[in-house]
Amino acid sequence: MTRLRSAALVGNPNAGKSALFNALTGARQKIANYPGVTVERKSGRLILPSGEPVELTDLPGSYGLHPTSPDEEVTAKVILGQFPGESAPEVLVIVLDASNLEQHLVFAQEVIALGRPTVVALNMVDLAERDGLVLDPKALQEALGVPVVPTVAVRRRGLDELAAAIAVAEVRAAIDPADHHQPHTNLTERRLTAHAVAEAAIISETRRHRMHAKLDRVLLHPWIGPVILFALLFVVFQAVFAGATPFADALDGGVGWLHDGVKGAMAPSLARDLLTDGIIAGVGSVVVFLPQIVILFFFILAMEASGYMARAAFLMDRMMAGVGLSGRSFIPLLSSFACAIPGIMATRSITDPRDRLTTILIAPMMTCSARLPVYAVIIAAFIPNRSVALGIGLQGLVLLALYVAGIVGAMVVALILRRSITKGAASGFIMELPKYQMPRLKDLAIGLFQRAWIFLRRAGTIIFTVTVVLWLLLNFPRAADGRDQIDASIAGHIANGLAVVVEPIGFNRDMSLALIPAMAAREVAVSSLATTYAVGAADDDESNRALGAQLARRWTLPMALAFLAWFVFAPQCMSTIAVTRRETNGWKWPLFMLGYLFALAYVAAGVTFWAATAAGL
Amino acid sequence: MTLDLLPLGQNARIIAVAWDQLVDEEAQRLRALGLDAGAKVSVAHRGVFAGSDPLAITVGRMTVALRRVHARAMTVEPA
């Protein structure tokens, strides 16, 4: 008997596969991409009763072996052993939602008919019972011809039995691989069989008022539903921006402490400056956004696990349809307000490739948290802190206008793209609304840890590299004694060249110099301006205030407004470009994104500058 | 009567679907979700604000969101 090496979970979306996967493998999971496609490959170690480990893969949810999305294509190919570089899983574990048996049996029959070693996990039997549905696993096992194990993943019920069945499935298969082969059937036949099998497996069914129907009556109400959604979004934004501040400050303090500590411990040298001013300051400026990203993802994961996310997509579909997108684009765009990187990664759930591409291309226009430091400094320096009316401050109003400008810009671009470059078949919206469920804390924790790790890994690689390159550009060649280092550096020369280009939109040389390091991350523009104006304050806040005074003296109001308008659109974030390249599998779309966003930024800044000048500001 | 016109909460059965009115991928997706001739359906929710798009259709023990264009391709018979 050969040792069992691999198994995979397959099933419809919303069958509770991920919760079962977490319960079976624990927190030790590997997340990667299937080569050549942007579908996540999740795998972990399942321990069999014999103590032997098996690699368990969580295949993307699917409705059938005839794929209608990139996710489903991966699932079909992996199951059939046709995915390059992936061997077919030795045991297939079909996960069925007990309370949605008839629907889920359609795909299950297709998988069982392959004749491979198969086990069925009849999952979420507790929720089915809550809905008044009592099932007979034995009858189901008879009808399907493969072992059926009732499970409740979130309560760890039936997990040992399932592991035992997986181990035995291998032995049966080794004796007779064609044990339970069934002839191929078409969809209508499978549906009729599914109906008959599901009916036969029901012991008793009492029509209770189902909880999710009651909740939906409120949450999907045509008027109350959107109000609740917007109230919830307000809470999320509050938490992301206000709740993260103490943690971000603590991280910032930690980075500062490390910076000063290393600076004090090492003899002055270029290598020390590279380590402190280059690497620690550069990578640190990105790592401080970790609390915001964790808080945002906490809400997103909780909304997803509870089943509310699909309702949010439902409520927003009408509005998104107005610009040629669907409700599915709403979540990625919402995430992009914290950071475009998780937003662009979240577009994977959009089934239509044209919808997905459009959403990726407009995601950078959502005002991400990295723009806030830039906005904050410029607004504080140029916009008087006075009330317009009813306690509404002028500064806050300008900030709001910048957010709205980004949203409106994104909507207009989406509208144009869907009628030109990403034109295609009617963008539909077809989505299962899953049952509501209490999210389990452990599943949320695992998800949060994974997102945080992906973010940190990126900061450790891409941002690290860019930071070092920029530091080198700013520090070489060395200036003669008493001369300004920035003037002498390669970056300084580039800025001189760039100044010619941005002069028509009102930017001076200092501004164009700030744009260069800000290519790595927008917030770097602030520290770059601070360096240029030689403000030697240690504390960030203090330097901001001092910087504000410098800016107010050296820039005019139209210049400042043009600078703000530039940052609404400019794609100044290497990580976004890198993640776009990865998600679209090539340089074509990231380059297109760079091109059109810079063009937009240039026009917006120019129009702002000349309009403000003409208005005599 | 087509599904988009079915009154809220009224049970019905799909008697025919004009698949040729739909994009292939969407047709396949709807069929995979069980929205096919013979399915018992009802409209659980319709529209946001004053609009009438999208719709939430109950099919078996599942709720599926779709747009009016899809529902219009499905002929139903109140049951």
C-alpha cells in the first residue's frame, strides 16, 4: 500500500469549505498563486488517524466542471489532473451544504462520476437543523455510493471521522480504482437525480421561519437596506482612520527609535545613512500603515464570513451598473480607500474578466491612506482653519472634495473604459446570497494574519528595493563640500529635467523633486519636501508644522491646490504598479494605468492651477 | 409572464428559458445555480431605492441575486 500524499476539498461556493479547511489543517497554511493565473492556491497539512500527514488543498468553489470563471477553470483542471505542474489530488473530498443539498448535489455527481477516491463531507448539519431540516447521512451514502460524513466545521464535529474516511478512501481505491464509476450524464439528468437523492435523504422537514429570510427583509429592504449599509461603512471608515491612529503612532515611534538607535550605535558613514535614512525610514514609512490594513480587513473578512458582503454587493449593484460595472466591484473599490493593493487583490472575486480589469484600472483613484499625509500637510499650510457654516470646517470640506474628486474620476473613467477598451458583453450580476452565519474568531484571525503577512512581505521586498534605489539616486554622485547634495545627485538632475515638464502646471523645482521619491509611495513626498527645505526637526508632527510654514512662504495657493489635484490622480505607488502587473499577468495594463493616470493628474493639476490663478487666489 | 414581473413572494415554476437572449457564460452560470426550466422560484426582493434592479430570487433553499435582463428571459407560471 502506497502512502497517501494529497487530498483536495471541492464543492460549490458557500459550502463552508474554507471553515472546514481551517478546522482540518489549523493555522499552518501555505498561500500561493497557481502559476500563470491569479487564483490563490491554499494548502495545509491534514493529519490522518495513523499520524501520517497529507497535503490538503482547498480548491476554489465551483458550480461544475465546465468553468465560467478563472477560479472554476483552476478547480476543473486540478481535479482532472490537467493543470500543468500540479498532480491530481489522490482523494477528493466533496463538501456539501446540508441545508442546500439539492443544489450542491449537481456538481457532486459530476465529481463522483469521475470514479476517483471520493469522500463526501455533509457540512453545516447544525444550520440545516436550525432551519428544521433533518437529514439521513446513511441514505445519502447509499444513493451516492461513496462514504458520507456529517460535519460541523465551526464546532469541530465529525473531523476525526472525516480524516478516517479520507484514509480509507485511498485503500478502497487501491483495491479497485473503478469502484464507483458512473456513466456520464448531462445537467438536466443530474438535476433530476439531485432532486430525487436530496428528497430521499430528508428525514423530516418543518417549514420554520428561516432566520436569514427575516434578516434579509431588513438588510435588503429597498430603503432601509442602503441606509444600514452606509451607516456600517461610516463605522468602518471611522475605525480605519481613528482606531488605527494609536497603533500607527506606536509603530512610528518604534521605527523612529530603531532609526535613532542604529544612528547612535554606528560610526557616521554612507552605509549607516543607507541603513537609517534609506532602509529603516523608507520601509518604516510603509509599515506604519499595517494597523489600518488590519482593521479594514477585519471588517471585510467579518462581512464576508457573516454573509453580509453579498448583500452589500446586491445593494450597490444598481449604482455600479450606472457606470457599466456590477455590485461585485464594490468591495475591491471599498478596500482601495485603505490601500489599492488589497483592493486590487480583492478583484479576484469578480467573475467577468472585463469587469475585473476595469475595476483594477480605477482602483488607484480611490483615496488611499498614503495620500492622507500629503493632503494633511498641504491643507494645514494653505487652507484657513475656519468654519464655512454650521460647524463645517473649510479644511474638512477641501479634504472631502479631494475624496469626491477621486470617486467621480474613477466613475467617469470606468464609464469610458467599459465603452472602449474593456467593451464587451453585458456586464451581468449573478451571485448566490449565502445564509447568514456568525463569523468564527479563529477563522478571522487566520485570515487577518495571512493578509498582514502578504502586506509585510511586499514591504520587505518591493518597497525595500525601491527605497535603496532612490537613496542611491539622491546620494550619488557626492556633492563637493558645502554644496547641496540634492542638487548634485542624479535625482536632482532628473528633477531639473522634470521641472521643465511640470512648469506649465505651476510646479516649481522643489515640487518636481518631491515627485521622484514619491514614486515609491505617495507619503514620501512629505518627508522629501521636508528634506529639501532643510527642516531638521526629529518628530514628524513638528517637522510637518515647520514644513507648513516653509510651504506657505515658498508656494502660492494655486501651486498648492495644483499639487493636491496632482495627488488625487497620480499613480505614485510602486507597489500598486507591481501588484497590477502580477494580477494582470504582464506589463501592458500597469503601463496603461501609469500612462492614463499621469495624463489625468497633469490635466487636473494644470486646470486647477490656471483656474485658481485666473480667479485671483 | 416573465420572472421579472412576478409579484413579490408569489410562488411560481419556470416553464421556459430563452437562453439565446443571454450571454453564454451567464446562461451557464444561471443553469449551474439551478435557474432552469422546472425550477420552483419566487421573488424575495426587488430593487434598491425606487429602481427595480437587481432581484433576489429564491430557488429551492437558496437565494440568488440577478438582474432584470436575466429574469426577463425566464417565463414562469404562478403555482
